[in-house]
Amino acid sequence: MPAKSIHQTLQMEHICVRDPQQGFEPDGRYGFIRYLEHGVPSSLVRWHYHEEYELHLICASSGKVFVGDYIGQFAPGHLVLTGPRVPHNWVSLDTPEEGVKLRDMVVQFSHAPLEQMAAAIPELRAVLPLLSRATYGIEFFDLSEQAMRRFERIRDSNGLPRFIEFLSLLGELAESSNYQLLSTVPMQSSDDDDALARISSAVNFIVQNFSSQFSMSDLAQQLGMSERMFTRFFRSATGNSFTDFVNRLRVNKACQLLMETERYVTNICYDAGFNNVANFNRRFLELKGMTPKEFRQQASGRFGA
């Protein structure tokens, strides 16, 4: 089955069309925090994105989850935070004929108010790294039961009590170290302006040129560093070796091409910057846990049946 074009099916979800009959809270019922719950089948189960952060808890059923270029499994208790404009979908594969009344509990919120509050309230600054990681999607583990209780209290309250519950939940997520990043590799920012400028320059160069051939020596020379110094600097700033970082970008580009085009896998290998098909297949398997062909077959499911 040919892969569908993401441009034909990916949908932007606008706040103005969030119908209360679909499970959204009506205007006037919510403020900064908006609660949503729905079952399956539902018109909300689709490959889409929106401007808000979304904290998503699965209550029933299991299947495939798609966040950016990530493909994984979900089951009850699956808890994920997605950032603004990160495309996502949960497709249940075991829905009974009568459907599921409550599959998803969701909290949506915007970035600007939290950023503004964090500038004035030091205690809130602890959540900013969490929000930065959410740009790539985060799955949390061992938090589903307490998250469920928080979701229920958020659903059943409003005003200040709701906001307090939300901040408590956000604080628990920010403190958790039991999570995995889903779509790509996050940057670990530096407090040193010069170091931040240097790593930004390095990453911008890699992002702009990852599909062409260049070496770590080329980049180190551009930054006026020895290779040894650059190696330590790059790993400290990004949490990845130079080679791993470039390979991840190239595999992510390959994932995009596998999802959006019908080009042969061999052509995609070279389009993404690899110069050896065997190495491409090996790196893809290491990072995605499946072959490029298997990824393309499974990716067609991100749109739902």
C-alpha cells in the first residue's frame, strides 16, 4: 500500500472549531486550561497538530501511537506530552464493535502565559525545561495513576483550584526522570552565551547540510576548535556524539521521506545523506527498531482507518 501524503491528510486543529459535542469544554467553562475527553471511534482520532501543548492520557484500548516521526505502541496508562505544532495520533487496534466510551483524557494549555509567569515567579522556572523537551514529544512512565487523579480533579473543578491541580501535575512531570523523548533529539541549552552561540552555529550548519557530505573536522575548524575539544563540547551541549547526532537527523529525514513520498528506499538513503545502503539500513534499525520498509508500512497507519 503506497504511503499517503502527509500534506493531504495532516490537519491543523483550530480552537474555533472545537465542538463541545466532541468532548471539548464549551467557551466560558475553561480559562487557561482546557479539558477534553473522548472515546473511539471519534472524529478527533486523526493525524493532526495544534498550537497548544497537549497532555494525553489513554484510559482504554491499545494500538499504535504516532508523534512526529515516532511510531510506538500504547496501552491504558500511556501518558504523553506533546508541544505546539507537533503532529500526533493514537490509532486503536482492538476497538470492540460497540466502541469505547472513554479512551482519552486530555489537557491543553498555551506557552506564553507560563513563560510570562516563570519570568516573575522563580518556582515556575523549573517547568521550562519540560516545555522545551515537549517540542519533541515525551512519554512518561509510572505516573499514570497519579496523573489520572489529577486529570479527574482538573475535569471536576474550575478557577483557582483547577489551576493549582494543573501546576501540581506539571510539577510532577517536570521532576520525573522516568521518561523517553519520542520524535527527535532535544538540545540542552547552555547558560554561557558564547557556548550557546557556538553550539547554535554548529547545529544550524548540521541541520542545513546534513544531506551532504562533511566531516567533524570541517565543523571543528569553522568553530576554531581542535577535534578533541569539539568532541567534548558537542557531547556536553547536545547529549550526543557528533556522529550519532548527524545519523539521527539523517534517519529522521528518511522517515519524513518514507511517510510523505513513494520514492524507493535506495533513493531515500542517498537523499537523506547516507552514502552506503547497508549503513543506512543498519543505522535505521538501531534508531527505529525496524527496517525502512517496515517503517513505511506502519506509517500508513498514522492516519487511522
